[in-house]
Amino acid sequence: MSGGDKLDFEIRPNPAPVSAADRAALLANPGFGRVFTDHMVTIRYADGKGWYDARVEARAPIPMDPAAAVLHYAQEIFEGLKAYRTGDGSVTMFRPEANAARFVASARRLAMPELPPETFLESLRRLVEIDREWIPEHEDGSLYLRPFMFASEVFLGVRPANEYLYCVIASPAGAYFAGGVKPVTVWVSPDYTRAAPGGTGAAKCGGNYATSLAAQAEAIEAGCDQVVFLDAVERRFVDELGGMNVFFVYDDGTVVTPPLSGTILPGITRDAILMLAGEAGHTVRESPVSFADWQADAASGRLREVFACGTAAVITPIGGVRFPDGEFLIGGGEPGRTTMALRQKLVDIQRGRTADPHHWVTRVL
Ligand SMILES: *Cc1c(COP(=O)(O)O)cnc(C)c1O
């Protein structure tokens, strides 16, 4: 990367965008991840040349050689964040610079080139600018942004590729919990782990998700919504869910989440909740939680609430836990008070409905 000089984006508006009427129909009930906007951002990278050919263009299939490295060795990383429409017509994002920094960290772990954070942020702003009509008006709606990067070099040798494509697409999202927040039941997988020490657990890469899918299928088979993974070494301590971090709330008000040990994805929602819980007067700890303690503390009543968190759903209460030898409920299977208060606080900050003392919300348009 030739440091310093700013990348110019070539803007090529979609010549055949979705009509306003069709867009309105799509936005009425977009669900998650099925509806996409008219445009995408692409930026190319080649060793020796750096980042080049930045474009905002019509969203379209990406032609790819069957020997493109990503199709064989899975050199791919991604991010996920939301753009919100505010009451005064401006557009905001929640801590996008944290996503930019994490994208750099993920790139390092996957031996990929680092996209400068200012280019990452500019790419998001450009896409939201041209597709701003796609941000749902609904007060629970948002435009989910999906930046990603993959090895595009045509080569079957095993080494870091020397050509990459960075891309951003956008997908309008409705209320995650239409009809009220509903607790989920999680499956504690006896067979599978998600990430080992020294592995890629702390990087946001597609490969982590690929390896979680068999466990997720097992969870569904067991009548659960999501899988929770235990540590890969002792199979004792709770790591996280397939795509969400996890928190425990005790009867003395203590809030605990597993520490960032290298096998857990450093969630931006997780980080915000640690801060907000402390400010709300909770004792906050990042420390290991064993599955044995989880069971025992749920049985004794000491453990009052458990929830999962991440950008897509913000906070999801966990009402039930299943494992091969049995199952138990948390808080009678109902969403807990602390869970819902933290959720409300965070959503209100994200939506600009309450003070934002940490300057987490960035106005982008
Ligand atoms: C993205 C992700 C999270 C949540 O991160 P946020 O920044 O809060 O969205 C948690 N776990 C995994 C495995 C993830 O990929």
C-alpha cells in the first residue's frame, strides 16, 4: 500500500435501479439478508500496486475464475454493521471505526493486506450515500452493511494470495424480533468446538462460520435455536455462540462475560455492554464461566439471566439450555430485567434517542 495518497472512488450509478414502488414493497418486510440495495463498492488490491480501482457501481454478480484462491483455501474476512436513519433525516452508524480496526486485525490473521481504516469508512459512507433511500423508515429498521474481502488471485498454490477484492454490499433489515423480544434456547455442543488457541477465533472470517454449521445443524436437530461452544482445550469453559458473544447476570447484580482469550470474537456490542453495565452500577467481570458452574448456578438461582449479543439482534435473551444429558431454564425462560434494560439503553444510544457520552454514534450523512 502506497501510504498516504487517498483513493478516489469512481461513481457509476446503477442504470436500472429498483423503482420507488418496488423498493417500498421490499422495505415493508425485508426480513434479514434477503433484500439488497442497487449498488455495491468494490476495491481491488494487487501486491506491488496496493489498493486501486475503487468503485461504487451497480450491484451485480462477481465474475470469478474457478481457480480463484478463495474458492479453495478460504482466505476471506468480513464485517457487519448497521446504518440508521435518524429523526432529522441524517444517517448514523454505531462505532464504525471499531469495525474498521477489527477488519485490519482479521486481515492480519488471515495473511491478507490491510485496508486503511479511512478507506473502509469512506467505502461505507459512499454506499450509504448512493443507497440512502434503502434505509428503512421504520423505527426498528436499519441498513445492514456487509464489507468483505477475499483472495481473488487465480492460483492453486498454497500461500497468501497476491490479489484481493474488497467489496461492500447493503441489505435493509426490519425489526429482528417482530412481535417482541423472544428468548432463545441454546444447545451446548458435545462434539464440536469453534476455535482453538492459536486459531482464528478472534478473526471475523467466513471459515469460522463454515466450521460452526455442523454444530448449528445439531442444535436445530435438538430443537434449539443456536449453538454455544465450549473451549477447545478442556471443553469446560463457555466461549461464545456461533455468531454472538454471551453474558451472565447474577443475583448480586454482577455481570460476567468470558475474557478475550484469542478464541472469542471481540464483539463491538460486547464491548459496549461491558461499559454500559458498569455505568448502570453493575460489577462487571471478564472471567471464564464453566458449563458446570452455569448449570449449578442456574439450579441454585444465583444465576438470574443469560443473554447473547451482536450487531444483528443487539441482545438476545437465552431462556433455555440443552445438552446431551439434560436441559434447564434460566429465569423461568423469560427475558430478564437487566437484559432488557441493557438492551433498551444500547438501542436508544444507537438510535440517537438518548445521550451518547462515549461518542459511539457517528453521523455519516
Ligand atoms: C460478529 C460476531 C460477533 C458479534 O460482534 P459485534 O461486533 O457485536 O457484531 C460475535 N461472535 C462472532 C463469532 C462474530 O462473528
